[in-house]
Amino acid sequence: MRVLPSLALLLALTACGPTWTRSDTSREAAAQDLSECRHLGQVANQRDADIDTDIIASRGQDWQRLDNLSARRADYNESNALRTNDIVDQCMIAKGYAPGN
């Protein structure tokens, strides 16, 4: 169940992300490239997300007693989503795309 909030935040952040353009590229090809970059971002950030999960598991009771467990989870989820989005952005730029809105 811990993965669901992270996944929801990641999807929300990527949904608001830039549209990517590259001349002479179909929408289908751009969508495939974006999908590949999103997968790369998720795989590259998985180790950090796993570490955060371990930290929450070991410190969760302490944070719950201090009434800040949900805030800590939200911080970790946001941090992971931002790192993943940075990787996606760099991947798309490396493939020759430019962000557009």
C-alpha cells in the first residue's frame, strides 16, 4: 500500500509535465520515447525509493508518535517524484526533444 501514494503523486506530476516536441517526429513515436524515459526514470530512482521505504519502516512508529508520519511520507514521495521527473526530462532532451507547453 505504500507504493500507491508514490505512484499517484508521480502520475500527477508527470501529467502536468511539459509536452515534448521534436521536428519530424510523430505523436506515436514521441509517446513511445516518453514512455521509455518514464520507465528509465522509475528504474533509476527505485533504489532511493526503496531506501525511503526502509527509513519509514524503521522510523515510522517514532514519527507517528510525533504526529508527523504522513508529512514525512509526503516529503519522501514528492522528492522521489521530482527526481524521477528530472531523469525523464534529461532523457527526453538527450533524445533530441525540446519541452513545450
